Amino acid sequence: MLRISVTSKLDGIRSWSLQALDTCPGSILEPATHSSPAVLVDACKGCYATTGFYVMDTVKAPRLENREDWERDDWEDDMVRELQDDEHFRWFDSGDSYALALAKKIYNVMRRTPWCKHWIPTRMGKFPKFQEILALMEALPNVKVRFSSDSVSGEYVKGKHGSTIVPTADNVPEGVAVCRAYEHGGKCNGCRTCWDKTVPVVAYVAHGKNMAKVIRLRVA
């Protein structure tokens, strides 16, 4: 059964998501050992999808169900039918396309729904075996793949990353579009920049106590 999320920030635009970190291999800077836990990249240390209402059982349940559901043979067909009336769609307001088979199915859904603009943020481009399918996604006229920078200070690699995190709106690198959600109570307020293929990089202003702590430690 499809479990589609409606994120208030996105003005009612829907998304399909998985559990954060559990499905985010690109979030790991250093893997866990017998004596120490895994070390996350800076951008994932303060992940909004690991706090607040995201940790509630009722919010986690659909994401856990999605992890099993996508493996159904008719999942692609169901997703295409589900998106019949959607003009914009976001993949992964939490989680990532951790499995190559999942990424291929998502590509097929994107290809079969040309009326819908898709935005997919991801860190899976770090892994060579995912690069071909992500490139196929980006080649579709209705899809914007945004490779997330691991930085929380606005750093990114030109031509590689499609988004980065900045401490404040005053820290936005030149030529980078800033997400203005912080000016509208955390909501998109009609903005669709993240779906815009002509915008190479979007900077998201850091928010939340956990991210503020990460930035303080990073700057210190």
C-alpha cells in the first residue's frame, strides 16, 4: 500500500519518504566500529527528520512500510496512477534511495509521469553504481536531481552539488539561490525553485536546535 506524505512546508505538495538515517548511506562520514558509533557528515548531524514529530510512531510507520512496499511488482504502476493529478512531487522529505533497484523504479515513475515535476534530493551520487541512474533522472525534462553538500557552512562543489546548508541568509555564496522559507514560517509560500532545472544550487538556511549546535561546533 502506498503511503504518501503531505508536508506542510511544501504548500500541500506530496512526497514519498523513508526513515531518515536508516536509509541514508551517504550520511556516513566514517563507519561504525566495535568501539565507536558511525560518524555522520555535518549536514546530517542536525537532520530535522530525526527530531520532533518525525520520531513519533505514527509518523515513522508509513516510512517503515514504504521500505517494504516499494519492492512490490506493481509499485511503479501504483505510483503512476497516484500521481495522475500532481503537478509537483518531492521524493524523500526524509530518507534516500538507498537501493539501486529502488532508484531504478523511481526513474521509471518519473519517466512515466511527464506532466509532473519531480525533485529528488540525494547523497547517493557518492556511490559509483548509482551515478548512471541518477544521470538518467536528471536528463528527464521534468526532473531535478539535487546532490546535497555535506557542509553546513555553504560549501559546495560547482557542477556537482545542487544544494547546501548555510548558517544564515548572510552566508549564501555568490550565484546560489537561497531558500526563503525562513521568511515565511518555514513554508515554501509558492516558491518552486527546488524543482527548477535552471537553478544549479539552492542554499537552505539552517534551522532547529540540533543544527544550531552542529554549526556552533563546526565554527568553534
